[in-house]
Amino acid sequence: MAPKDPLQETFIEGSGNTYLSLQDSVGNLTLDQKRHNRFAWWFPFVLAFGMLQVMMLALTMLVFVGTGIWGINNPVGWGFAIINFVWWIGIGHAGTLISAILLLFRQQWRNSINRFAEAMTIFAVMCAGMFPLLHTGRPWVAYWLMPIGPNNLGMWPQFRSPLVWDVFAVTTYLTVSALFWFIGMIPDFATLRDKAKTFVPRFAFGMLSMGWRGASRHWHRYEQAYLILAGLSTPLVLSVHSIVSLDFAVSIMPGWHATIFPPYFVAGAVYAGFAMVLTLAIPVRKWYSLEHIITLKHIEWMAKIMLATGLFVFYGYICEAFFAFYSGNPFEKAMMINRMSGPYWWSYAALIFCNGLAPQILWSKKIRQNLPVLMVVCFIVSIGMWLERFVIVATTLHRDFLPSSWGMYFGTIWDWGLYLGTMGLFTFLMWLFLRFLPIINIFEVKELFYKMTGRHGAPKPAAAVAGAPEKVTADE
Amino acid sequence: MGMDNEQKRNDLAALQAKLAQSRGKDLWRGLEEVSETEEFNRWLDDEFPNRGTLPHVDRRDFLKFMGASMLLAGLSGCRFLPKSHIVPHVMGPEDRVTGIAVYYATTFVQNGFGTGVLVRTYEGRPLKIEGNALHPSSLGASDATMQAAMQTMYDPDRAKAVTYRGEPSTWELALGSFRKCLEQTQKGELGPVAILTPVTTSPNFAAWLRKFVNQTGARWFQYDGVGRDAAREGVRMAFGDDTTPVYDFKKANVIVSLDADFFSEGPGHVRYTRDFAERRRVHGEEVELNRVYAVESTPNLVGAFADNKKRCKASEVRQVAEALATAIGLGSGGTAPASVGDSFVQQAAQELLANRGSCLVVPGEHQPKEVHALAHAMNVFLGNSGLTVTYVEPVEADSKSGVLSIGRLAEAIGSGQVGTLLILGGNPAFDAPADLNFAGALSKVEHTFHMGVYANETSELCDWHLPEAYFLEAWGDARAHDGTASIIQPLIEPLYEGKSQLELIAALCNDPRPGHDLVRDFWMKDRGLSKEAWERALHDGVIEGTAGREVAATLQPLNLDPAQTTSGLEVIFRPDPTIGDGFYANNGWLQELPKPLTKTTWDNCVYVSPKTAEELKLNVWRDADNPQHDLAEVTVGSASVRAPVIIQPGHPDGAITLHVGYGRTKAGAIGDGCGSNVYPLRTTATMHFAGNATLKVVGKTKVANTQYHHSMHGRDIVRYGSVSKYKENPTLEPPGTMHIGGHGKDEDKYNLFRQGKKDHAFDGHQWAMVIDLGLCVGCNACVSACNVENNIAVVGKDQVINGREMHWIRIDRYYGSKDGAPSLDSPDTHFMPLACMHCEMAPCEPVCPVAATVHSAEGLNMMVYNRCVGTRYCSNNCPYKVRRFNFLYFTKQYEMPSLKMLMNPDVTVRSRGVMEKCTFCVQRINKARIEEKKSGVPLKDGDVITACQQACPTQAIIFGDLTDEQSQVNKWRHEHRNYTLLPELGIRPRTTYLAKVTNPNEEVEA
């Protein structure tokens, strides 16, 4: 007997599932607004809205007073803004990985989490994209970084600068992710349009579904477009964070000028992204009773990916330290000693704990399935990934070549305000998404259910007719 | 009803009347409060406020008025304009072109002594002060204070009007009031008149003062907050009569400094520094260096530079002087204090004796008279008189009255002998010795007048304050350190109502004349200058043949008082290294200028040696990165002062230093509340140091330093070595130095980036700079000059703490040690001026996303402010961290109308959010290039001089064209000592350094 391929398992748990019950669990979550009208939705939403106001205040101050409200100074020209930018961009990566790479590898289990993760990607990139523009001294001319070209501005941006590459990387990423997300939702919009009982959702989803009728030609084109976009997104998983890492690696600063940066940043991004997906998925599946769709197996496998990418990242830290000493470059060596024992030693120690040591408990299956502990690990990893960027930015810049110019860097209340504010924006958008859009891919879940149960396994024909898009059954 | 309403609407008169009636607690605090009143609101609502005060005119009256006005308008044409000597050009003279600078010679006065300067003016607006090459005290160089004085000129907090007890008044009323006092005195109804002035060298001003004294029987007193009384007394003690010593450092092979800082204070210090540097130049095989032995109390620039240095308490310097005198065979019985050691004194004595006639013993300005007397005695004994030191007739107009004459004034006031007191300049209420309680004494004088550039603490206590014209606004004269007289000629009409002291005293002698006439008449009528000579004096800035005549210096037998020793903890009082005695407290450029040794800004601190700090249980090993310092309370007698503690390596043990000048309360918007006032600790008997101080820590406070790390961390940053090391290996590079990408022989061999095509097309002149670290004394003149030339913003104490100071050039100061052994007690001090290096492979350029920093064909790394969006990536990638970012709207201050006038029109004033940095004074390069194009004559070496280079007293900075084989900059770059900072980065900076060669006597025991 051939060993069972665990990845070909199917993942809708429980015995009483029907197409109708799945439609009710997933699709009607959007249509039946009363199901959101409770503490679990309102509390995070109001909190996030409050934090969003903090962001608006911090941005207003920033534009009217200047970057001087932050803690950046002469040796340390970059601070929270760049740290947060890299952090948010990294978080986005899990979504793309789940939607694109797992799709190409035909991993069926992605179906129950991809929509959710893609939304997270887009919102994280929105948070991230704000920083490179706003951290400039004159944000009102930050658009000069865009390749708007000589026709409008008289000159091109300076293409040798990694910051210009960033602009390309991030805008491409946002565009492709948004398209991917939207196209993936079109069949679901159509389902919601059809199921809606009142005018507003029917009209809104009707517009969004772009005339989807479920015709086989539609399905054909949909599948093609989706695959092409997945193909486009796949290199993005690797390229976006590689390019972000070049902001550092291209410079000549000890601690930045290292060839290991691109792969180690990509691993870190996926690592942080999965931590964030878990952080959101664990409470949401409970609050919205989705445990049978986002199952413990999903959770466990995401935890495994975290463990794997966490090990890549840890390997990166070891390499960095090793080469600092092995290179014989006195400045690199001094930088690494300063990282470990200088005034920011605590950040480096905390980083090693958060990203290197804490996730090792995920080797245990029990821990992987223990949701509260897993949540804590995910939080630790998120903090760790933020600290990683803090260590890279602050400890390199604050002590470089000439001791005379050495200094210290600390975030101010406005730095923290903007950081918390973007968390508010992220949560705010995420919670709107939870309420107004299908958070789990309706048709793919039903397709999965069909694959699990087959035609004969379908409990009740009536339910199948009512719930499943006709084409799915027709194509099979 | 209408009438009633009209009445109520009337105008502000009712409101003012109402306010005038309010008393006591009814005082209104702000306009908001007033605006709540009914009258005010009605006034505000009225379409034509104040119309009630307009006369009700009918048509006929209106026509009558119109006709009369037209007649009067015609009449006004016949009125003589107020006599004015500087007028805007209606028809521009032929040689004046808008935008082309015109230079005028004038004289800058410090502690009464004049230094000749050339002032650059644009369209009649003085902008920048440079040294006058023809003037003996300058020789073309300047110092930090002279440079920054420009900001004092345009300071919006300067005194603007005559005030009587704080209310605006007029000159007529003030003079009338003074004349009334004189009349009353003559009638015997009022005590005599007294005049208090700073020590002056102006022969003209002194003549008028004497005339006034003779006319009115007034008494004349002199006082300087930080004066030279001890120096004058010392001379009198040595020679029995007053003379002024003039040193010639060019001729001195061996110099012994007895706590002297001839690089930064005292008459002629700029000239002395330049002469001194002539003996420190190393070219190829020529290494003929002078040698400096320094004994210092508070670490100073001479000590930092010295080849052999010892530290001791300020009170012990006299013992060193006695020991040295004994060692050279003059007198007997002197023994050096343990902290200095016999070996040092013996070695110094030996070298002095071996260099009779070509050595020099220099006493410190702040040492008691005995040290001065001993130093002069030694100089005469060693045959230096007439060679390395010349004694000339006293330069001060009245050198005798100087000695603490303010004490006699206080005494006279106390006994009711002063009815009217006229204080010309100075700030005695703030800086007089504490035991005199001068502020209290002022209240006992019936009528007090104070004239000053600022309305300061003294003006506040006086009845009348008279605004004084700044030296750039007034006529006058002053004498240099060697007695050479020069004219102070104004560059601009007084901005406010200021008059000069000279004009005032002439007016009080009932001979009111404009300053110009007073000065011209004095020199042409009294001193017999011909018209040509007068004009030449104005043009050159020096009056020929006025240098002090040498006098025979015959030593008197020295009757030294018993040594003034201190017990317990000693406090050494010093003027502040940047704001001096406190006059410059409101000068932002000087406040933010880092103190040369500690790199502290905006504050005066308690300086204490590491060992003493440990004994006093101060936080010695505090975290270098943390701006939190111990806040100490220092008590001397009954007075105490609170200031932050700074651990100063090289400070003598058992003593602390406090700088006076801070703690001003009436300095202005910038100077108020900075630092703490140390003057209350200083008494007549303890003007320079006091004993039995106590120090206790009372808390923590933040100090704004511009440099926190003081060691080079074993990196090859400042290269240095002794003469013997230089002879072994003239490159002075440490063993194992790599030569990659530098300007060595293997220049391109290892450079990955330069194989194949060149990155920039270099074409035309190739600008480069070389800085000789062996000549840099760390005096800050370059930093200050750059501030003025390039419109550098002042950011304030908090922003300096945040690391956001904007100086384009900084002087890094590192403490090192001989033979690599770290020494906190007496470290070697190294200075390294650092501005943008203009790297040929500049790392800042490729990382800028908008190409706002680019390379010119002439090798300049340029900033395009308009294009900069402010990502700060360039600064992050700069290994020297010389780029400066406008984190906030730092130049908002320059929107004030008077400070706007301070801005150099050739240099962009940078706004918020853009990066800036040294441009190699590109505006000067462009100017020279335009001239080159116009005239067709190729630029010569030296046609372009950067601001820092121009100011530098030691000429340690050379700038020029690399394509000119014969240029000075090429010559320096071919020196063996030439090296690149951080060569391994391969960025090929255009600024290189010459390693520092020191000349220590290895025989001196550590």
C-alpha cells in the first residue's frame, strides 16, 4: 500500500455538512449582517477605528511639523518608518505564498484560508506602502520617486537607487495582489448576488460580479486568468522582499552590506506572514464557527511552515554573525560585537529569543494544536520580526565608521502612534472585510466538498442543487 | 440714540482709559481678556474704527485742507534731510554692481583690543567678517567669535530704543536728564558723577573721557567681566612700570606655557596662532618644529596641542613657575608640585637655557600676577626681551586704573559719593565680583544710565538705558595687541537708534558731533594724519606707524607675596570658550558652537577629572550615549550654583572648572535660561580660582553634546606620530594598513568599480582639499566661518540632544594616548576637521532615488535642494556622516526681518525636509569661474578660497585645483603624510589629510 499523501487529504470536518450548511457557514456570513452584530465584531472594530484616528493625527503632525517629530537623527536617518515598512511588507507575503505558490502546487488545503490571507496581504501592503512615501522630508513631492517620466516632471527618477526599485516592487505587488484577490472573488460575488434577498447587496454584488453567469466559458477564462495571475505572483513572493532587502544590502554600511540579505528577508517575510495569518485565523474561526472549514490540520500545517521558515531565518542570523567575524573586516566585526553587547544588546537578545528560540517549541505536535500557546508563539514571532528590522536599521546606523558621529536612536510618541495607527488601519480594513466580503472562498469550499463526497456522497440532492454552483457539478 | 451710539463706539480711548484705571488684581494679562470688553467689541465691529477721532469736515474745509496740504508738500522739499552719512544710492556709483560684494576694512574689538577685519557687504548690507591681512593682530585670519559677531549685529533682541525705567523715551530726554544731573552736581545738590567703562585701548575715546572728567570732576572706573588685571599687575610687578608684552612665536624654538591659552584668548591670539603654526609646518624632509611644554589647569587648546603637557591645579601653577625659575637659575627654593614632577621642569629648563633668546615663557591670562611677573622675569633672564618678546608702551588707554577699580566704585557708591552713574557697555550687575554686590549698589545711586548693545541685567537696574551702536554701525578706533591703531568704520547706518560710546561722551562734553567727524578730527587734527594717510588708513584698516614703541624693560627685584594656595576642592573660574564673559549669550551660532574640548553646546558644566569624580562619587562610568548627566551643586562660601557634570580627561585632580558667562536672565530669546550663573561664586579675592568648594549631586540633567564617543576605538582615523617616528616612516601609517582605492600607487588596481568605463566624466578644474592635522589646534574658527558663509541654521539645545545640529563642518576631537596605553588622566588630544569629503565614488549618489545629489565634472558632490525629497538614504550611506538633514523647519528663524539680512544671498536658505552638506563653497568657486570667463585669464592657485580655509588661523586647510601641477593642494597631496580617511571603502574622497607630527621630549617622565 502506497503511503498516504497527507497533502491530498481533504479538509472539511464534521459529519453533518451539506452544501446548504456550507453556504450557511460561509456565504450567508456576508449576507446575514445580524451575525456580525455582536461584541466579537464590534469591539475590535471600534478599537481599530480609534487607532486609525491616532494614525490620522500622527500623519497630520508629520505633514505639518516635519519628520523631526520622530526620533530619527543624524547617524540614524531611518527609524520606525522603514522598520514598519519592512515589517508590513513581510506580513503580506504569506497571502501571496498561499494563493499563488500553493495553487500552482495544487494544494487543496489552501482553499479555506487563501481569501483571508490575500485580504491580509493587500491591507498589509497598504499599511507598508504608506511609509516610504511619508517618511520623506517632503511627502508632497514623494511622487517624484515614481517613473512618471520626463514628459511630466522633466526627469526620470534615479534608477540606480534601491528606493526606486522599491516603488516598482511594492506597486507591482499591490496591483497583482489586488487583481488576484478580486478575480478570485468574482464567482463568489455572483453567488452572493443570487442569494441576496435585499436590494443593496444584490446591487453591490451584482456590480462586483461583473456579469458572471457561471457559463462554462466564464469558468474557462476564470481558471486561465487565475493561473496566469498565480504565475505572475509567484516570482513576486521572492522578488518583493528581495528588493526591499536591497535597500540595505546595496549600501556600504557594515551590517547592511551583505549578500545573504535577499533570501533571508524572503524567509523572514513568509515567517512573519504565517504568524499573522494564524494570529487572525485562530480567533476568527472560533467567533464565526468555522472550525470545520479552517481545521486544526490547517492550523498545524501553517505552524509547520512557520517552524521551517523560522529555521531559515535563524540560519540567516548565524551566517551574519559568522561572516562578520570570518570576513576579518574590522568594521563588520565591531558592528556585530556592538549588536550583541552594545547599548541595543537587549534588542538583539530579544530577537534571538523571539525568532530563533521560541518557535522551536513548534516541533511538538501538541503545541502546534494548542491554540492559546500557538497564538502566543505567533505574537512572539511578530514582535521578533519587528525587532529584526529594528536591529538591522538602528544598530547598524547608530555606530558606523567614525566614533565621533555615533549616536542613539529611540522612537518618540509619534513614531509609536503611527505604528499603532497602521495596526488600526489594518484591523479596521480586515474587520470590514470580515463583515462585507466572503472571507472564505465559497465555490472552492463547495468544490472541495464535492470532491470529498462525490456525487453519491452528496447527502441530499436538494442541498446540492441549492448550494453548489451548477458548473462545478456539470464539469465533473 | 444715534449720538449715544456714536459716543460708545468712539474709539479705543475709552478702553484705554478703562485699562488705565485698573489697578492691582485687575491687571489684564492678555489681549484676549481685553477683547471681551464691550468697548473693544464695538470698536472691532465698527467699519471705520477710530472715526470718532476724525474731525468732522464739510466740503469747504476739505478743500481748504487739500490746498494747504499741497502747499506743505511743496515746503517739505525744502527741509534738510537729517544728516546721514550712509545713504542708499539713487544713482549708483560706477563701481557698484548689484550682487558683487564690496569689502571694507574695520576693526573688531575684543576685551578692548582691536583686530583688523575686512567686512563683505552686499548692497550696503554687511554680511561676513574676514581677517585683515594687513592688520598685525589678524594677518588675514579670524576666530570663531569674530565670525559669529555678524549674528549679534542683526540680533532682533538688541536694544532698539532709549528707555527710561522700561518705558520708551528719546535721546533728547536722556541727555537732558544727564545734563540736569550735572547741573545739580555743580550746585552741590547731588553727589559726583562716575563713569564705568570696560578697559579701552582707543586713544580717541580715552581723550574724550579725560576731557569729560576734567570738565565735570567725574570719576572714571574700568571693569571687564573677564579682565586682564592680573596680567597688567604682573608686568608692573616685574618692571615697576606698565608695558605690554608682545610675543613673537615665529622666533621661539621652545615655548613654555604656564596655563596660557594663546590660541584662543588674550590680545593678539589670532596672530600668535598663525605665527606659531609657521613653526609647525612639515614638508618632506624638513622637520624643524618648535616644542611646547604646557602646564595647564583647565584643559585648553595649547595644552591639547602641546608636545609635553602636565596638569596641576590653577593655584599650583605659581609653584611650577617658581620651580622653573629656580631651575634656570633665577631665584631659588622653588619646587614643582607632585602632579607636574621634577623631570618636566628640569627638561623644560634645560631646553630654555639651551635656547636663550629664542625661547618663550607665556603666563596664562587667568593666573595671578605673580605668575606673570615670574614669566616676564624668566623671559628677560633668558635674553628673550627684544627677540621673542618685546615690551612696548602700554596699549590700554588707562592701564593703571584697571585693577579692580570697580571695587573702588562700589566703595564710593557705598559711602554716598556717587550721585550719577554712567555705565558705558559691560554688564557689571551680572558679572561684577560677588562680594561687591554691585546690583545692590546700583540702587543706592540716584541717577543711573547704562549704554549697551543689549538691554541686559544692568540696564534693568538702571533708570536709563541707551542703545549702543554695534561696531559695524559706528565710527571709532582701537589698538591692536602691539599698539597699532586702526579705525572702526561703519558698514551700515545703525539699525536702531544706537549711538556709539564716543558720540555719547562727546555729546556729554557739549560737543555733539557725528562719530565720523570725531574720529577724523582726532586722527587728522590731533594726531596729524594727512588726508592721504587718513584715507589709506580707512582703506587698509591700519594706521601706519602707530605700533607701540618698545620700552626698556628693567627687571625689578621680585617681592612675591606668599603663594596663594587653596585647600579642599578648588574651583577654577574661566570665561566660556564660546560665549566668553556672557556678552555673546544671545548669539545662536556661538551657543551652538561645540566647546572645543568637550563638544558641549548651550550649557556650562562642572568639569572634573575622572579621578576626582570617583572621589566625589560622581557617575564616572556613565553610559556614553546617554545625554543624562549628574546635576551637581557647587558651593563656595555661601553661594552655590547648579550645573551638569562633565568628566574631562586631562583635568587636574582635586579641582573643578566652572565657566562664567551663562545663566543670563536678560540676554534675549536665545540666551535666557541657558546654563547657570557662576559669577556669584567669584569674589574680588578669588577672581580666577577659589578653594574649599563642596560639590554634591542633586539630580540628573541632559547635556547637549555633539560628540559622545571620545576614543578612536583602535581605528586608523587620526594618524599621528613623533618626529622620530616620522623620520623612520614618513607616512606615519599604522602597521597593516591596506592600500585599496586610495590615492596611493595601486590606485585602480584593486578597484572593482573602475575597471572599464569611468563613472563620471571629469573635466576642467578638479577641486580638492587637504587638511594638515599637524596644524589644527581645534579653535572652531572654520566651523563658525562656515556657519556665516553658508547660512547654517541654529537648532537649539533639544535638537542638539536629538543629534540634529546642522554644522557643515565639524571638528572631531579624540582622546588618545602615547604608546597605545589608554590614559584618562592625561590623554593626548587630536582634532580632525571633517566636512563633506566630495568622494569621487560618492556612496551618497547612487542611492538617491531622485538624483538630488549628483557629481559635477569638476569633482564636486552637489546637492540639488529643489530636487531633494528627503529620504535620508544618502546620509545613511555616508561613512563620514557629514550630511545634515532639515528634520524640522530650522530656518524659520531666518524669516525674522532682521535675521533675514544676515543671510548670504549667494547661498540658498534650505527649508524643511531637505538634505544639505558642505559644498566646498561652490558659490565662491562659481564666482571665480565667472571672473575667469569674463577676463579670459585662467584661475590661479588661491583664487578660490573656502570659508573655512580663509578663517583658519594656522592655515591648516588648503583648497585648490588638482589639474594645476604647481598648486599648493597638489604639493600637499604629494607629501608622504598625505592619507585618505577610510581608504578601504574605495570611495576616493577629494579631501585628504596630512598626518600629525608631534615633537615631544621623550626624556620627560610620564
